[in-house]
Amino acid sequence: MVEETMSSRSILIVDDEAPIREVIAAALEMAGYRTLEASNAQDAHSIVVDQKPDLILLDWMMPQVSGVEFARRLKRDPLTAEIPIIMLTAKGEEDHKITGLEAGADDYITKPFSPRELVARLKAVLRRSTPAGIDEPIEINGLKLDPNSHRITAHGDELSMGPTEFRLLQFFMSHAERAYTRGQLLDQVWGGNVYVDERTVDVHIRRLRKGLGDEFKSLIQTVRGTGYRFSTKVTETDNS
Amino acid sequence: MVEETMSSRSILIVDDEAPIREVIAAALEMAGYRTLEASNAQDAHSIVVDQKPDLILLDWMMPQVSGVEFARRLKRDPLTAEIPIIMLTAKGEEDHKITGLEAGADDYITKPFSPRELVARLKAVLRRSTPAGIDEPIEINGLKLDPNSHRITAHGDELSMGPTEFRLLQFFMSHAERAYTRGQLLDQVWGGNVYVDERTVDVHIRRLRKGLGDEFKSLIQTVRGTGYRFSTKVTETDNS
DNA sequence: GACATCTGTAACATTTCTGTCACTAAAGCT
DNA sequence: AGCTTTAGTGACAGAAATGTTACAGATGTC
């Protein structure tokens, strides 16, 4: 997995069972995050206000104030509403998904889950919810991608492509001039926790090239034996 | 499903029931993996230490030492901690979330599962456990090799060559001024246990020189009776 | 529900790479 | 110079990687 180098974020883990908290904390710290822990909603709330964690992992089942209730409360307060929440639900509680969504959770993880999955989804949520800065439009040679309006234009003309192609292009444009393997692209664009054949990447590359049109499709270059690369340096006899 | 040729990875299957092991082994071998089998923790441990498998498929339920216990043991030992583990759990055992997390499994598969799913998830785990480091470009006399973009440029102009030539050049550039035998090159560039005629190296040297062009091909020097060498110092005997 | 869109996979087509061989050229040796 | 050994070269068939197309299921919309 290709790691992002960013100032370590802090994650608040809210669960009434200490062993679970510890396991999760260990996994997150291994992945380079700082962790905070709380066993109940009261403590959790103090910590949220006090430490402003970057994300909250919230167990659905908790004595007294339930996870849902706590989430709802956080989302109501403008001060804390922006903090993304990932709900931890156990098998069989999946039906409560709707309630959870209403409460304002940003993602769900169903127990049991692997540490990798946890970290992967956590990253995804963090990436998505990063407020400003990262969402700046990227423009290269007249090809402009705007993450906010979700639009791609070539010299002003709008190009249309599917969501996956959009994310793929977005990733490429923000990581130009570097070759990525299909596996890395799956991790970065699809999200680490999917089980998809690597050849699927090829198909989406094809769709992306098609969507870019003749003028820009050459920016997506094949690196034979490795993967693909987004590069403004066009070479006819391109190869590895 | 046609699979990659990569130096086939070895997977250790640990399950006390022989039929299950065989089914799994067959599926994995079909997908191009080498398989090792063990019916209990003791055997499994010997194999792990001895053969260093790339991944372990571990049944949750096992007589004597349970899968969880075994996993925990492996993760405790620095020597084996890096080997990813996929747990096989049966229906109804799903609740053992905490134990499994603590044990350090990298993924879960719930029986019954399709061979297809197994292979897919296995690939995903393997993919993630083999990170791609960020390497520094190497530059010598205007010849630059950049592992990140996977490019070779001569004074800015891109040179094109095949994957093997790329690796060969990469090896040479990071081990300049030293002669290597064909055997050593096969080991280093082709990777350990390949059975390839040594003269094949000559052919790739030829291709590499061709790819480098007139200006740089003299950097690849023949050491008669021994092998080849990458050197910036042009030998006198060549000046005739 | 009919319709459109998107996704992942499989199957087939095409391109590129690989390892060998046969042969030539050069170097070493007596 | 002859003879022997070693390296350079071009051609080629099979293997491998990538490109392309078609399709079935999933999802969302009206």
C-alpha cells in the first residue's frame, strides 16, 4: 500500500469494552495515528470538545447513551458536526443502517473486521472529509478537473465519464509523472478493501482514455511490465 | 483465469481436515501459487520457520492449539510477524471478533467460500503486504534512471527499452564500476531460481546497449572471460 | 416496471517481450 | 597464421502483457 505522508491524525475510539478499544488502538497506532479512548458518551464528549479529534470510531451498542444518540448529538452541534464518524456495528445490527445514516455517520464497519479493513476505510473517510486545500481544481495543459463540481473540462468543453474514471483521473492528476502498479491503483482509487481482479484496472484505463478523447488520452501512459502513469511528457515510442 | 507469472508465491494452508486442505490447495495451484500444507500447529510452525511462506491460510478451529493461538504466536515473533494471515472461520464463529483482531489476522473468510473469492482476497492481502518503496533516481553523465516514473532519459530525451533491460540497467547503475558474471546477473536481475541459459544475458546486454544509443552504449563494457561491467571510465583498449 | 448507467469479468485480438539458436566476429594462444 | 574460445548479432516462435469488446448483474431514476 502506498502511504500518504501526513501529520498524524488523532482518532477517538468510543466503546464500552476496554479490550476492543485496545485492539483497535493498537492497530491504528501501528498505522501511524494517534488514538484517544472513551468508554462512554460523557467522556467521549469531553474529549471531542477538548481535543478535537480528526475522526471518531463509535460503537453502536453502548450503555446509557447509545452510539446513535451520541452521533446525532455531535452532528447537531456546529462545533463538532464536521468531525467524521465511523460506526462499528455487530453482525445482525446491519438493519439499523438507515437509522445510523440519519444520525450522521460517515461510514460503517461491521464486526468482525480486519485491522487492514479498518485502516483502509478510515483513510477513505478522512480523505473524503478533509475540508479545504485538497479539493482545489487541478489543471494540466488545458485539461481541468474540479473535485468540487465533479467536472472535467478540456479547453472548456465538458468531458463525461463514470465515477470510477473520475476518481482514477483525479488520482493520476494529483500524482503525475509517477508509475503505479495495478495493485496500487486498486488500493488508492478503489479503496484498500475491495477484492477485484487487477485486469479490471485495464478496462477502466481504457474507459478513461476513451473519455479523455484523442487529444488527452496520450497522457495516460502504459508502463509495460509495471502499470500506468499520468504524464505530460508524451513519447510516441513510449515504453518502460 | 490466466494468472501472473511472478515468481510464484507460496501459501501455507493450515487445517486439520485433509479434504479441505486439498480443495484449497487445488484452487491455489490452479491460480499459480505453490502450496504447503499442515494439519496442526506444530507442523505448521516448522514449515513457517523453514520455508517462509508468503501467506498463511489458517483455520480457526483446530484441535490442540487453536488457530487464534497459533496466529498470536506467529505475530509475537518478529521473524514471522510480517507474514500475513487469513483466517478461515465457519458460520456461527463470526462473533469471535475480538479474539481474531487481537490475534492479528489480516483478513477473514467465512466458510463456505468460493475458490474465486479465496484467490481474490488472497491476492488483495498479498498485494498490500508488498509495498513499493520510493526510490531515488540515479543519474550518471546525463543518463538518468528514475524508478518512480519508470523512465530512462538521456539528457532529457526518453529512451525506450524492455522491462528486463530496465532492471538490468538499474542494477548496473546502482553497482557501477564492478564486473559481474552472467550467473550473478541472472541471480540479481532475473531473480534467484530461474533456469535460463547464460548466453541469454548476452542477448539482453545487446538489447540494452541498443536501447542506450551510441552515446551511452559504451558504458556497458565487456569483461572478457568474466562478464560485464557498467563503468563511466572508458577503457583504453576500446579506443583503437 | 422500463430505462439508463455503471461495474467487474471473461473472451478474444493485438502488441511486445523472452529465451534460444545459428551464425559471424573478435580475442587469445601456440 | 591456424586453431580455440568467447562475445556480438539477427531471426524467430512461443509466452506474456496489454488493448478491446461484449455481456450480465447491480443500481438508480422516472
